[in-house]
Amino acid sequence: MTLRHASYFLLMAVLLVLVGVLQSWSVAMGLLNMCLISAILALGVNIQWGYAGLFSVGTMGFVALGGLAVVLTSMPPVHEAWSAGGLGVLGGLAIGVLAIIAAVQVHRRMAKGWARLAVQAVVVIGGFFLYRAVLDPAVDAIEGTNTAVAGYLGGAGMPVILSWVVGGLLAAGAAWVIGKVSLGLRSDYLAIATLGISETIVAIMKNEDWLSRGVRNVNGLPRPVPYEVNLQNNPDFVAWAQSFGFDAVEGSSIFVKACYAVIFVVVLALIMWLSERAWNSPWGRMMRAIRDNETAAKAMGKDVKKRHLQVFILGSAVCGIAGAMLVTLDGLLTPATYQPLRFTFLIWVMVIVGGSGNNWGAVLGGFLIWFLWIEVEPIGIWAITNLTAAMPEDSGLRAHLLDSAAHVRLLTMGIILLLVLRFAPRGLIPER
């Protein structure tokens, strides 16, 4: 990384400090935490696109699975729901898995022909109806138990940090299944397939209340850092915060966010170190060779589809970890908030602006784009307010401009993307 590239990160640090000085340090620390998570998401997409040229737009689905992992791993089990229908759900899922396995075995062991198709149809259709016959009554019983605060099975009650690992594994498992089906497709069809599958994942989370409470959300998720209320009731902490010029409320907020930042920096540094090791290894050189010329790589005996599956799983796992971190930071799971604009296309802008094929560029893009995504709106409101200060209070034009300030962030993202593609098409920190 050159001195100019290092200056970009120094500029980001200055911008975050300015937010602390001009707005508040609590806002600045919250912004830093989201920049760190965005950098990890950008690294995950960069592994898929920058390493192997896989144009996947299913990032939203893997982020959502990471968030779901926090609920399944860290929330305490709802014993009333388990008594009502827990065994029925497990039995129904087991029947579904066995039906899929049986259909695969029929496909492998029987000779090609109408007989095989008929047996497969009987296995799949019969297995589906049996699966629904066992699952549906159990789901109805679970979702009918104390729906105001429960109505779902809960989780395993394990430490929340462990759920970040589970989030990565859950996303990796889903990526293996998706990759087996989709990676043989051409790049544009791969994008369509992954986007559709990610929407399916989110739709399941929205509608299967027994799994994630659906649109009723899951709140009160455990956290790996202290609670602000406990800090505010601690006289020693209050005295310590006041020694820095903060009251108990602001001091506790800054301290908690700083604790999150330390954990997130450790995770980002670990993923960055592993990514750099992989990038500079023989495996990384092989992936770049496959990316640049698949035909030549196949001629050299490389199993391109297998390598694509590897890198697709790795990138998805990183996105799953980031999704679990995000839900832990928020303290709640809200399936309705998973939108392609936020959790797929904005991440792609980060990678493109930062520099695809360069891990440092992906991190820079994550910081820069998320900072602008958040700060451009208040800056736009401030600028429009000052520019229209001379207009009458009842001016329709002034009201229209102020109402439109919320859309400045979308305009800014488009302008930045156009400028980067025109003047730095390989990104701010391009691949060497």
C-alpha cells in the first residue's frame, strides 16, 4: 500500500473525528462500528468478485442468515413452544430431508427413463405432503403460544460471540447448496439466480414465525458488552466518565460503542489477515488465473467449478459473520429490513469504489461509502436550509427542497459511482 493509499485511510479517520467534534462522539462511534461491519461485508463480496469474478447479487440472503444465527444460537429456548410443537417441527424437517435424500438416491441408482421419473415424482410429492402433514400442526401450535412475546422456538442460549461463527457456517452451508445449483450458469444468470434465492431466504424469515417471529421481530438479543443502564448505575463509572467531560448517559453510550469497536476491529483484522494470506498464496494466484482466463485454466487441468464453489462459500461465510455482527450491534432481528439496496447493491458500490481485487480497497470502500450514506443526508439538509434561508417560510419551493433532502444520499451514490468509473475505473486502491 502506497503513501497515497494510506492517506485515504487517514482522511477517513479525520472525517470520523469531525463527526465527533461537530455532532457528537456517540454518533461518531456508532458510525465507526457500522463502517467496520461494512468493510467486512465488502471483503466478503471482494472475495467472490475480486478473486474469482463471480457476479453474485445474493449478499442480502447471506447477511440475513447471519442475523438468524444470532437468534438460533443465543436467545434462550421458549420451553412452552417446544412443548407445544417442537418435536413435530423436528420430525417434519427430518421427513423433508429424508425425502430429498431419497430422491437423489433414486436419481443416482436407477437407469435413466420414465420409470426413474415416476419413482422420483412419487418420492418427492409423497414426501412433501407427509412433511406438511407433520410440520403444519406443530407450527400452528408453536405460533399460538403467547404470541405477544414468544410464538417461536427461541434459540440455544449460548454465548453471542459463538453465534458469529455459526452465522458464517450457516451462510457457508447455504452457499454450498446454492453453488451446487447455480455456479454452472453464465454470469448474468448466476446473478439472477442468487438474487432470487436471497429473496426466498428473506421471505422465509418473514413468514415462518416459529423460526424468527417473522415481522414481529426478535428483540432483547444478548450482547458481548455491558449494558448502558448498568454503567449508569455504577458510581465508579459515572465518576470516570465525568472526568472526561461526559455525563453518565453519553459516557455509557460512548463506552459501549467503543467496546463494540474493539471487538469489530479484531474480527476485521483477522479476516483481513486471512484474506491477504489467501490472496498472496498459490491458491490465490490460481484463482486469479481462473478469473482472467477460464479456458486456459481448464487446459492446465484446474477444476474451475470446484474452485468457484470454494471461493463462493468463503465469501458468503464472511458476509454471514458480518450479518451476525450487525444484528448483535442492533440488539434485534427485523427480517423486513433486509432489502437488496442496502444489503447487496450498496455493498457492490463499496467494492467498485474501493477497488475490486484489492482487500485494502474493499475496506476503504466500506468505510467511505457507509460514511457518505449516513452523513450526506444531514449535510444536505444543512446546505438546503442555509441556501433557502432567504425564502419565505411558506414558500412551496423551499418546502419541496427540504423534503427532497432525504434523496440526496441516492444522488450522491450515483455521482460518486460515475466519477470513480470515469476517472478511477479500477477503484481508489486498484488491484496490483
